[in-house]
Amino acid sequence: MHSGVEELVALKQVVAEGADAAATRRQREKGKSTVRERIDQLLDPGSFQEVEPLRRHRATGFGLERRKPHTDGVVTGWGTVEGRTVFVYAHDFRIFGGALGEAHAEKIHKIMDMAIAAGAPLVSLNDGAGARIQEGVTALAGYGGIFQRNTKASGVIPQISVMLGPCAGGAAYSPALTDFVFMVRDTSQMFITGPDVVKAVTGEEISQNGLGGADVHAGTSGVCHFAYDDEETCIAEVRYLLSLLPQNNRETPPAVLGDDPADRRCEELLDLVPVDGNRPYDMREVVRSIVDDGEFLEVHERWAGNVLVALARLDGQVVGIVANQPQSLAGVLDIEASEKAARFVQMCDAFNIPLVTLLDVPGFLPGVDQEHGGIIRHGAKLLYAYCNATVPRVQLILRKAYGGAYIVMDSRSVGADLSYAWPTNEIAVMGAEGAANVVFRRQIAEADDPDAMRARMVKEYKAELMHPYYAAERGLVDDVIDPADTRRVLIRSLAMLRTKHADLPSRKHGNPPQ
């Protein structure tokens, strides 16, 4: 037995060291850590329990029978992040370029099944060259098994994809099926067809980063939720995100005790938001003033900047915040903003995270491109997400809330539990100037001084329909509050709603707009 243990220890040491020194050197020259270094950064020290470290492929042909390294290019197992169980699989680019073969895929399938059964988050550290060509269709079938499990786990356990190297072809669809995608600038890329294929088919010349780098997916395509300059920061932020998420859809996110008083007044809000609806301001500063210690994790920060979505804490409890951003396109809703907010609302609802919606929206973005691009169905995605959400939902109207965008942004009429407004709120079908031109068109046209008549009608319309208490008088707003009391009111409201229970009709699943 003693000699057997010694042999096992020696073998495990070889497995832990992985590929040859040259492969490790090439990995470091690219600015990338090794697979086990990445796992050590993600998980609590000493908590990693590996699964199938001695697995080897059984393929033959093309020289594979002479190369049978342990792990088969992927390390799988579980550990803890801040004491809570997390499952992980991580590609080892030093072995077959991290390419997926039959044994490689089966290891991933196994750890995904374990994560679903245990009800714990799954993190994938991606650094692979796609399907292992030498294994043919069995490699493709392996990806199918991953996609099927991604879908099965969707809305059941948090799934986080961390892109630390290339991800091409069908392999890119697995991250797209997960809840969050992290990327590292310069070292990670995602695309269905690479630059060589693009050039051959379309004649366009482009680099790998230009086609599918972190900045492209974070700011243009919206595929990536978070982009960072280095692996260490990226993985540290994954740990932070996990601290804000529950283990599964049957739990609530972990609460923490903080020093930020629940009844703290936010006096700065009185001067932060201009009364003039045409003047911009940074909604991030509003959020920073309200949430615990001014800390929040913004999701999709660089994509669809006219809407802000973030995870934060209020009195130690995790909340999801959806807010218009007047700094960008005046905070209007367009195709991308609607998609961004809808996906975030769905994620929060799936994982029992209450929603706080901050409104300052002039409407949907008009234009031929928006209409032809399907703003109707894309805007409906956000409407569907809110109407379908059963978590506690609180709406706060800071300034203007016009037209269909007011309804879509979690109004009382689509199911918000509580709706509050500041004294500067304007809720209407449209702005006063536009409304006056429609309602009083004839009077303005027949007047001796049309400009003076228009100004008078605008003032009259504002006085009748757009004063800050109009909606409150009709029960569409629960209360008009002092902006400085916003934090206290939100915390008390969410505390009351914490035991909310809502049932949806019995059905296989809905058919949301696409």
C-alpha cells in the first residue's frame, strides 16, 4: 500500500504539472496563466477538489494513439468562493490547444450534471481551440451535450463564462447560453468564423481582436458583459459577482451586514438631478447615492449606454437596478437598450433578485432604422420580461416618463408592486410641446399669434395633465417622496415585499417576442 501511494503521489504530481515546460513557457509569453493557476485564483485556497484528473482519450488515428496526456486538456471539479460551493471546468491550452474531444467533453458533461444536481453555480474558464478535428463528429456531439446542459441549467443555477483565450466556431455558443460572459482584452476572442474565413468569403481583412476581441463584444455586439485588462482582475470580479448571486433558483442572494444606515438621507439628490428635463446628468451618481456604500456592479457597461443595469445592495440585501441614462441619447429606449434591460430583468427574476427601476425616459427612439430593425418586437421583450417577473418590483420616477416607454419600464399597470415619484416627475403620453401641437392644432393654426397661442396651450396642458401629483391622485403612483428619502423608502418597501408570493399560470413555457 505504501508503495502504491507513493506511485499515486508521483503520478498526481505529473498531472498537476501538466504539459511540458515549453508549452507552459509559450502560455506565459502570451500573458496567460496556466489552468491550475486560474483555478487557484478563482477558488478559496485549498478548496479545489478535482474530478477525473487521470482521464485520457481513447481515440486513434492521426497520431492520437501516441499522445494520451492525463486530463485530456480540461480540468474539472468543485471548490468554494467565500465558503460557498462553486463548480468549475477550465481548458488547458497547453494540451491539444484546449480542443474538445470525446473524453474532454464527457468530463465537462459530468461536472455540469453535478452542478445542476447540487444546485451550485458553474464557472467555465475558456481557453480552447474548438472541436478536436482528429476526432471528427464525436467532438461535435460533445458540444451538443454541453449546449443541452447549458439550456437545462438556465435559470436554475448561475452560469458564468470566463473567456481567457480563443473561442471559435460552435464553441462560442456555450458562453452565449450562459448568464454572464467575462473577457480579457488582447488575449481572448470569440467568433463563429475567423478572419481567414471572413477574408475568403467576403474579401474583408480584419484581425482576430478586431473581429471578436473583448472591446468589440463589450461595446458593439453585446455578447460580453464584462471586459478587463488582465486575467487577475477578471477572475477577481467573477468572485465578486458570485458574492451577489444565490446558489440556485430556490435560494435568495446572500445578505451581508453593513455600516451604511438604512435611514440615511441622500441630500445630494436634491441638486444632482436638474429640474429641466432637457438637461443631462449621470444616473450612475444617483445609484451611487442610494445604494450601500456607493458600490454597485454595472452589467454591460459599454453596450447600450442609454440604459443602466446593475447589481447592488440596499441594507445588505442584493437588488437589481434598471435605470435610464440621460447622459446617453437622453435615456431613450431603443433596440439594444430594450434587449439589454430585458435580459437583465429575466436574470434577476430567475434568481430571486428584487428589481428597482429608476425612470427618466422621453420615450422610444424614433427613426426608420429603429422601425425597420424591429423596435416593436425588441421593445416587447422588455415589456414581456417585466410582466413575467414575480420578484418584488419597485418603480421610482425621477423626472419625465413619457408614452409607451413609461408603461414598459415597470409601471403599476404592468405589475410593479409599488411606484414612487419625485416632485419633479412628469408622466404623460408625450412631452407638453408635442402634445399641445396635436391637441390644440386648430387653435394654434387659427390664432393671430401662433407662437403665443402655442406657449399658452403648452402651459395649460402642463397645468392640467403633467403636474407632479396627477398620477398620484389617480392611484398610479403610490406616493410622491422627498428625493433625500429615496434610500429609506426603497429599503422599507423591499423589506415589506421580501415575503411576496406570486404564481404564474400553469404552462410549459411562455413564447416571448424574438
